[in-house]
Amino acid sequence: MKIYFKTIGCRVNQVETQSIAEKFASLGHAKTPDFNEADAFFLNTCAVTSKADRDTLNFAGKVSKSKRGAKLIVTGCYADLFPGRILQIYPEALIFKNDEKEAIPFKLENKTAEKDFFSVSGFSDRSRAFVKIQEGCSLKCSYCIVPAARPHVGSKPSKNLLKEIRLILEKGYKEIVICGTRLGMYRCPLTGMTLVEIMAEIFRIPCDFRIRFSSIGAAELSENLVKVLKDGKAKFCDYFHIPLQSGSDKVLGDMNRNYDKRYYLDRIEFVRKNFHEPGLFTDVIVGYPTETEEDFHKTSEFVENCGFAGLHVFRYSIRPGTGAAGCRQLNGAVVKKRAKTLLQLDKTIREKFARSLIGSVQKLVILKNHKTGHIGLTSKFQNVFIPGSYKPGAFVYAVIEGVDGNVCIGRPITAVNSGKAGSENTQ
């Protein structure tokens, strides 16, 4: 089969799709980027927002309209929770639950396979590699549907994880992004090794590379973990994506989050004590049903005072079966206005952070071609344009000499290594 792969949602989904694509390839099937050329479609779905729902149904509809009769394989959180909605659009779709996902290529051929926790050998279309180490969430945040779709908490065995990372490094990747639903809950099922301990082992690998976390919860960012990451020195990116969701303690309580503003601020202050001017990013939800104008003002004020490098702003989305779904919802125009306010703040924050790097020397991993040069990514997760020709994946040192909006302009000093083939969309 020639298979077209479509992934909706988070980094974890992206890693899972890559792993499954590699498994299909091992069975003799080819991956194609051409929708019209494909005779089978693999759709990995997301259910975090109503937009993700629409994206899933729209893609199923596109296949139904343009490629009727083709094999449509659907999995992921939306397929797990709402399979009937997909079957209404494409009755012949093959639906697999999340706990079946890893074995899909082999199930389709009536073969058995050992689970490897979605191991990957690399990403052919990216200059960075992504590795899933943890799965599932047992928290009950009142807005979130993920625990219903991924209730089983598990982790990749440490021996397998270290082997996977070494193989990826041997292929020439210089940056690896560690992914999971709740990274701080990592615990090796065989040895009991924690995230603190496995990171210390990863840093001992004798190779020029760096690691970053996709995101990590404030409650999971222990002092021991921060200290180990600091000891990793250049092998750990001074970048932390720590979801906030609200700057109002009342709303955080209503959301069933496991921290308050004081605790959150304490965590990011501890990070700053151990990392010089790190890139701190966060998620914020606007329009939660109990969010008043005063609550929103508190969120805006708190976000400004935290000194973030960037925000990811989400409008609250009703998720069936969650605690907040039955609450009286806010007016859509009000939610839209609040989102617009925070998006403007995000623009200001990102431009300020970019300007703060002027005059510094940054180590970039080259992501992709851009006009007369390339876009590189700093360890702080800042995009930098540099002139010249470089191989995606290469490390390059550059002096930051200016900014264009929220993108830094750099002057390359020297390339550290040749990198690998492939390119990556700007994140």
C-alpha cells in the first residue's frame, strides 16, 4: 500500500504516527506525501479541542469525497471516544483504540508484534528527533478530556529509551525532544528509574547533542529535576514549557489544577536561579466558564509579570463528559475578545524576548531553508535567521545582531557539524 499519514494534535501523536509509519515500512508499505497517489490513509486524531474534532471529521469527509473505496485507518483520542461520528461519514473506516494503536500495522496483516512503546529511528522530514517516553494522565482537570482517552499511565523501559536515543544520535540528529502526556510521571516499569535518574543517564552519552522537554507540569518540576538538568549543561536546552492555564487562583481551583499561582511562580523562579535567562513558555486558556473579567485581568497581569518568552493561547472548548461541560458557558464574543487581548500580549512578549538576545552568541540547530539563508533554533526556542547555506540539523554558532518582528537576525560564526538531511517547519 501507498499510505498517506495525517496527524492531528500533540507531539505525542506525532511521535506515534512516525513510529507506526516505520512499522508499516518494515512490512513493505510505502509512505506518500501525495493525497491523490495514496490508496490508504492513516489518521491519528485528537480530541483536546472542538477544532481538533472538526479537523478529524473534515479529513474523513475529504477521503470519503475524493478517495471513496480507499482504506481509511483511524485511531487516536477522538477515534477512541467518538468512533460513531467517524463511521457516520466513512462507514468502512477501520477504527482502533489508543491501546491498540501501536499494533495497527501488524493487526491489519494478522501478525503479532512486541510493543516497543512507539520507538522511532528518526524523522525523515525534520531536522530534530522526537522521542516518546511516557503515556497517559490520571488527573481530572475539569476542562480536559485526555484522561478519558489516555487513562493508562505507563513509561518506556529505560534500557530501550537509552538505546533509541543512541541510535538517533548515530543517524546525525543533534537535538532530541522528549515527549509524554505527563513527563514528570516517568518511571521505568522494570527498574523504577525516575525522570531525574534517566536524564542523568542520557547526559552521560558521549556525543555533541542537546535535549529539550516538549512540556512539563509545574507540579512535576522538582528541585532535584531542575538541578540534574542544570548539571547536564549544554546537553539540556534552557527552555521550559510549563502550562499555566489561568492566573486566577479561583479559576485554577475550578479547573482542578494541582497548583496555585504562588506555587507556579516559585517553580519558574527556581528555574531562573539555575538557568540564565531561560526561554519560558506557557499555555493559557481563556473563557473558562467561571472566568470573570476580574479573573481574566488577574491572568493578564500575572502573565506579564512572569516574564515569559511566549504564550500559547487557547479558547476554552467544551469537552463532553468533563466537569466543566455542564457549566453555563460564557458569551462567545467575550471569549474571542479575551483571546485577542492575550494574543496581542503574546506578540509583544515574543518581540521583547527576541530583542533581549541582541549581542549574545547563540548555538543554533538549523531547521529549514528561508529566502537567502536558513532559520535556526536556539536552545531557548528562539528562531534566528542567518544568511548562507547550511545542512538542516547542523549546529551553528551565531551572533544575534537584530530582530525582525519576533525573529532574530544572526551573523554566523562557525558551523559545529554537518547535521543531517531534512528540514522542519518553524515551531
